Amino acid sequence: MVPGKDELPRVFEVRVPPEWIDYNGHMGDFAYNIAFTRAGDGLYELFGLAPAYRQSTNCTIYTLVTRTR
């Protein structure tokens, strides 16, 4: 593997905040959806779909369905 060439880009990285932890000490279901949304936003920015693009084109991307199992 060539560093920087064969690696996947990091689009989101965060320590799990205490408010994302449920009563069992695990990351809550709702928190996975927050993390996936923020990672998606980071991925979109790699393709030039940042807030500036949305403002200039009046176009956006939205999530139609999310399933957490």
C-alpha cells in the first residue's frame, strides 16, 4: 500500500461525546445516524458539494432513508 494513494480518505473523525452514550454504556442508535450524517457531509465536500456549492446552485443532497440495524 502506498501511503496517501491507496488509503481511503478520512472524512469524519470524532471522540464519542458522553451524550451519545446510552444507559447500557454503548453508543446510542441515534448517535450512529448523527455520525453517518457528518461523515456523509465530509464525503460530499470531497466531490465539491460543500455549502458554497449548495448556496450558488440552490441544489442539495438529502437522505431519503436511513436504516440502523
